[in-house]
Amino acid sequence: MSAAAATGQATPEWLISDDRIPVPDALAAMEARVAGIRAATAGEAVWLVEHPPSYTAGTSSRPEGLLDARFPTYSAGRGGQWTYHGPGQRTAYVMLDLTRAHGSIPARDVRAFVHGLEEWVIRALDRFNIRGERREGRVGIWVADRVNGTESKIGAIGVRVSRWVTWHGIALNVEPDLSHFGGIVPCGISGHGVTSLHALGIPATMEEADSALMAAWAEVFGG
């Protein structure tokens, strides 16, 4: 995993990749790190990356969810359906050992872990005065336009847990080309749009988004 350490925290190790990492390379790097965590030869990590424009299929994806294969497609092995990754989107890969508790997240509780990822994104968005919300039966973090009665997704979540070690994680739309989402049915949910910090009038940089994620982490996962 080619990355630069972002903080001095012992756990998790924060990593930021400066280059756009192809999806297959990210999957291989995560798999190696997860094996190391399981074998106690590597520490936990949160890896912040951007990808070249790509579509990834989760374990619940269906062929009809891919509307236009204008970008490379990959089987990601995570939960969920089709997701877009690309420049301007911060993907955070979270690799933790769930055999122990993390802050408010109890040990060996996958549901609580996913809830914690949602809360992490919500608290990061709050730092930009954006109210991120959950929706029953719909994966991801949503932003409501109460005037027009509509809502759009700003953050996606997809995880995999292998013998109690987590990988994959969240994707936060900072300034991606939102038209790129048109090639898929994002997370299998039609009838709702996709948005970003910039589309909401928040001209945040990727570095500012990273700072918000790092600051919000301890509030949910501790340390």
C-alpha cells in the first residue's frame, strides 16, 4: 500500500494516497493489510484514496444496475450493489479488528459498525453545516431538500467483514463529476439523485474533507 502517514496515531494508522489508485490495486492492498491485521503483523488503518473513474459491483449487484459501462467495471467483493468511484470523491477504506471494541462500537457487532460508519460521515458533514441523514431501507447518507421535497445521496457505504476484520468502507462526494453516476443505478436506488459538497454550495477541498473525517472519527470510534 503506497501511501503517506497522515497522523501519529498508533491505531488506526491514517494513510492518504496522493495518486489515483486503480480499483484492482486498492483491493489487493486492502486484502494484504487485512491479512496482516488478522495475523497481528500489521495494525489497523483508515486509507483515504481517490480512484480513476470506475464502477464497482457489490455482492448484491444485478446486471440491470449497470446502465452504461462507460468506465471500467470491477467486482469489489463488498456488500451492496453498484457504486461509482472517481476523482473528486473521497473513498475511505476502513480496516479494523472487530474482535475488540472501538469507542462506542462494541466488539463483534457488524450492525453497530455499519451504524458507526454512518455516524462518522454524518458528523463529518456537520462540520460543513450540512445535515446528513439516514433513511430506513436505503443504504448511505442523504441530504434533504425540504423546500422542494426531494433528497439526494452524498455518501455511500459498502463493507466486507472477513473473520472479524473489516475492509472497504465509505465514499464521500466532495467534487466529483455527478454525471458519471448516470451509468449506474447507484446502490440499486432509483428515483433519487446524487449530490456533493460542491453541488450544495460548499467549496471544500479534499484536504478539508479529510480533516473533517479525521476529526469526526474519534467521536465515534475513539482513539
